[in-house]
Amino acid sequence: QVQLVESGGGLVKPGESQTLSCALTGPAVDQYGIGWFRQAPGKQREGLSCIRSNVGGMTYADSIRGRFTTSRDVPKGLVYLHLTNLKPEDTGVYYCARRWGACSSNIRESDFRVWGQGTQVVVSS
């Protein structure tokens, strides 16, 4: 079966950087996209990115474009989300998830059927 496990969260200060990892157990087939989402307390999950390869097919939400970057190491079964210039409003639980099919221009929660448990990022001075 497929399992996703996030790691790399923690307490960081505004302006700092952090890299989150998503470890994927099971076949890492290119046709499956891996998305990143975040959820603040009491809020809906917000789609951040989706990746199929390191050179194309990547989607980013406008809210984080230019600050967050996603990459993938297929042989190791790892997907990364690189967070830079972090802001307090970036605080939340970050999830990775898998969808069947290609990434789309819209990162919709309902498209992703397998989810990790999340890793918490707190951005505070």
C-alpha cells in the first residue's frame, strides 16, 4: 500500500528557510503527482504545489510562488518542499498527498486521495 510521511517542521523565525520532506512508500510512478498543502488551525487546507518531475509539470499556488519550491528524488522516494523567506502567516500543518493523474493548474484537495499525517511549521519571532 501507499504511505506518505512528512518531516522537517519546527519553529523558525521570519525570513528563515526550512525544507520539508515527504517520504513515499510504494511505487513512485511518474504519472502520480505529489502535492503539498497547509492548514492553519480552524482553516481549510490550502493547496501549495504539485510535482510530477523536477523539470516540468509543477504547479504553485500564487500565494507562495517565488518563495516555495518543490522537488523530487524519485529513486529515493522523496519529495521536498523548500520554504524560504518565511512569514508568520506561513504557520500551519504541512501535508503531502498523492493524486492519480497529472498535476493540474488548480491544486484541489479533492483530487488527492492518499495523505500524510502532516508536519507543523511555526513561524514566529
